[in-house]
Amino acid sequence: MCAQKNKRLTIYVVITVFAIFLVFISIRFDLASHIFPEKKVDVIKYFPFSSDDSLKEWDKKILHKRVDYSIETKDDESYVRAMSRRSCSALYHKMNLDVKGRPFISWKWRVGDFPDKRLPEDLLNQEEDDFAARVYVIFPAIFFSNTKVLEYVWARDLEAGEISSSPYSDNIKLMVVESGPSAEDKWVTEERNIYVDYLLAFKSKPKAKIGAIAFMCDSDSTGSSAEAFFDDIKVFYKEQK
């Protein structure tokens, strides 16, 4: 019995010493970065919304009255607060980006209040086509009717992962990426591979370049109100395996 205990103790000591040695070597020679190298990220555009004039780079598209987009600061953190009162307008930023490079888009968001829908939530219901938070990737075409749009939405009741055409056009694909209320003051971070999402939504490869990104909060169809928050919108390339 004593021999077995001594043997286990010896093994434990050897493993512990070896672990300490690995930690030392890792720190001394940055071994971890060689075994698990970080993927190279090439940022194309980043919007931290860290100052009062952060929205100057964004243009407005008013569809039905103006949504109030403003920079808000709380606990040393700045972000965009979007407040819709029976209104529908978006902020968009123009780009000229070849999607063949497989760009990603990431952002943080949370929902304050969802629009008040009387009917069961449905991506194809034009009568109540309101969402507290939407993020867009837009692929313009020479003929406007051929423009394609990826639209990421935060739904109230729909299951995350659901994909559908917009009630207005088959060239607009809605993708539910979040569902239900967000925890109070808790941000949710998204990262999407634009090329992969395009293939998934349209069942074909994108032919046009990315011409703009946008985000929106709207409540005009339901005649109610909605509130959402956006931050750290980033478009970037990430080294692929």
C-alpha cells in the first residue's frame, strides 16, 4: 500500500514540475503563440462610437419619420441609442468592398423595448414589419430592383437561425440572429461571415460588391415604440484556415 502511495506521489510531483516547466518555457519563448497562433485580423472599418461626433460618418435614410439616434455614455462606455416612436429610419455608411475577400462584420447590441405586435411574429408579415434592432449589409446593383440585402434582426419571439425573404422583396433576406429580451444592460456580440451568410440566404455567390452597411430600429408599422442600442460595429478580414 505504501509503495503505491509513493508511486502516485512521485507521478504527481513529476507532472507538477513538468507543468511548471511548460509555463516557464511558454512565457520565456512565447511558445503559446507558435502552437496556437492568433488569426490575423485586417480591420477595414471600425466604429467605436466613442465621441459625440461619431455619427457624422453615417448618412440618414428616412422611410417614415425620423428615429432618434444619439450617442449615449454610461459607466464610461459610449454607444448609440436608437429610439423609435412610430418611426422608421436607418443610418448607413457607404463602402466599396469586394466580398471575394470573405469579409466579416461584427457588432454589439441590446434591446430596450420591442415594438408592440398584436399578431404572432412572422418575418413575412408586412403589416407588422417592425424590429427593435436590425443590421444590414447591402450589395447595390445598377438597377435598384436587383440590389441584394442581408438583414440581421433581433426578434421578440422568433427562433434564432430562422431565415426568410422580406415581405417586400425576395432580394432582401432576413436572418434572425437573436431572440427575446436581452438581460438588463448586457451586450450581445455578433460576428458574421458575410460571404457564408450570403450563400446561405441567397443560395448563390455574391456578384456585386458591398456598397454599404446600416443599422436601424423601427416601430412605424405597429404604430408603437421601440428602443435599441448599438456599439463597436466593425468590418474586417480574418485569416482563414
